[in-house]
Amino acid sequence: MKLGPLTDTTRFVLFAVIILAMPLWLEPLGGNYPDLLQRFAIYGIFAIGFNILFGLTGYLSFGHAAFLGVGSYAAVWSFKLLTMNALPAIVFGVFFAGILAAAIGFLSLRRTGIYFSILTLAFAQMSYNLAYSVLTPITNGETGLQLSQQDPRIIDSVFIEAGSGLPSTNLFGLKMSGYPGFYFCAVLLIICFYISMRIFRSPFGLMLRGIKSNQNRMRYTGLNTRPYMLTAFVISGMYAGLAGSLLAITDPLAGAERMQWTASGEVVLMTILGGVGTLAGPMLGAGLIKYFENIFSAFNNNVLMEIFSFLPNAVAEIIVPIVGLFVGSGWHLTLGILFMVIVIYLPGGIVEGLSRLAKFAAGERKSSKIAGGNTSPQDQPGE
């Protein structure tokens, strides 16, 4: 029986099952501990939101780290002033990131192409420098914004008796650490994926694809494309703000380093590695980079010696130093090679590679069925 293409409902259910089962299928790969799982989910949200702008419109932003940082600062201030509950922190993080995205987008979208990218990079670096120096009363400068026992926490002070130590983030009493914290982030990731899928399938998403295809031609028809572009930019910034607030929820600290240009470049790499303009591709790219950063980078010479212990010692002593150049502190080299291979041979990213494998496997099955059939072409009736 020939299977048809996946429906959106099937695709969404499959995505949800895979995300919720991450602690199980990542165990053989050593990536099933809660802190890393949380980062997979958080940066997956960040990349999915970035893909709404870059994947649908083709506008490449190098400044999305600014919204990530603003989301973190807003969440920590929510913890300090109001309550340690995660929901208000998320609301404030998304709201303030959306406000900043509207301001930056309104100015940056006056230009296109490389000029737009440079403008977003400039605004992000301005935000970073402001957070690092001028706005020190709000951001606490290079030390970063942290919790203290002197924080008012107006809502918590009414309902909860203050303890001797610093309180932890929670969701109506459920601590946002360990696996509960991961599943909270995972549920939000699934919701964000669903919203992204609906945007991709909506008339609004079709309009954004038209802008990517030929914006000038759309303008010649009398259509004003800027409101659509600004809306996509704000939505993408709000996704980044949500990711930033989740970073603060899992670790109540906000620093200016989250607004650096390297964080903006990282989400670009995630999206390109996974597949620009695809639904699940950015999540795959985010998972791959975070796996390299946290697991692959821990492979030192001692670990490699254990891996190659089945070889004679003389051979292992030759191989381990060579392999060691690409793991441990050299994981960036491996990631760079992988990035070049994907850009050259798989412009559609990991998703394109998986699609090719699926087509190849389907072709193999089809050819094996034909080869194993009892009827030959001569025996078949003519048309």
C-alpha cells in the first residue's frame, strides 16, 4: 500500500511525540540530562521563531539576540518585583521583546538585503553596549541581573512566607528545574511549532512567501508589503523573547552576553543547518549545535582512548591525536566542516538530506518489489 504525504495533523502529532520522548531516545547519545534537554527546547523555540522571518520572507537578521536578552531581563525583573511564578515572567518577556522588535523592525525594514542585516546587527550591538554600560541600573552591567533576598516580590510576599534562602522559579508550586522544567519548555515548544505551522499554511504566510519570491512585483500591484514584513519581524522577536524568558526561568540570571552578535549568528547557523523555510528544520539545527556544544565538546583524549580501546595501543596512539583535533575544544572545526558540506551539497539542510534518504529508501523498496515479481514486462498486457 502506497502511503500519501503526511497531513499537518499527523506531522504535528509526530513532532509532539518525538519532543516529549526526548529523554528516552537521547539516552543512548548521552544527551538526556534535564539541563541539556531544556536548552534543546529553548533554542528550538528561538530557531523556529527566527525561521518565520528568514525562512518565509528571506530577510536575514543578525540582531535577534537583542530580543533574547530583553526577554531574559524582563523575566528576571518579574521574579524580583512580582513573583517567582513562571507565567508572568513569560508574559513580560514576550511583551517587551515584541515592543523592541516593533521599534527595531520599523527602522530596519526601510532597507532590504545586506543593508537590513547590517542594521539589525548594529541595533543588537547597541542594545548589548547599553545593557553592559549605560543601563547598568536596570541590567546590573557585566555582573548580570540576579535575584537577592531583598527583592520585594510583591505577590509572593502576600501569599508565601519568605524562606532563609533564595526562592526558586515555579509554576504554581511546581519547581521549574529538572525534568518538570524540561517538560514545561517542551510543551511551549510544541505550542510554538503549532503556531508556526499555522502561519506557514495561512494566507499571511503565503503573502510572506510572495514577498520572498519577488517583493518589487508585489509592490507594483499596489500592495504595501511593509505591514506584513513588520508583523513577521515582531512575531519572530516575540519567539526570541519567549526563549530568553525560558532561559531565565531555568536559570534566574540575565546577562548582556546573551545579546552579543555571536548569539545572533548561532541562530542563523541553526536555521541553515536544519533547513531554511522548513517547519522542523530549525529545531533539528538547534539540537545539533547544542549537542555539539555540550556533549561532543566533552570528548577528550581519555574518552577517545576508551572508544578506540579495541585497537592495538600503537594504532590507537596514532588515531586519538588526529581525531582529537575534531572533538573536545576542536568541536567548532567539526561543526564548520559539517556546515560547509550541508551548504554545498544540501542547500535545504538536514531536512533535505532526510528527504533524499526517504526517497532513496522508497525507490529501493519499489525496485525490490519489481525484481521479486512473478510477471515480466513481456507477460504484461499491452495498453
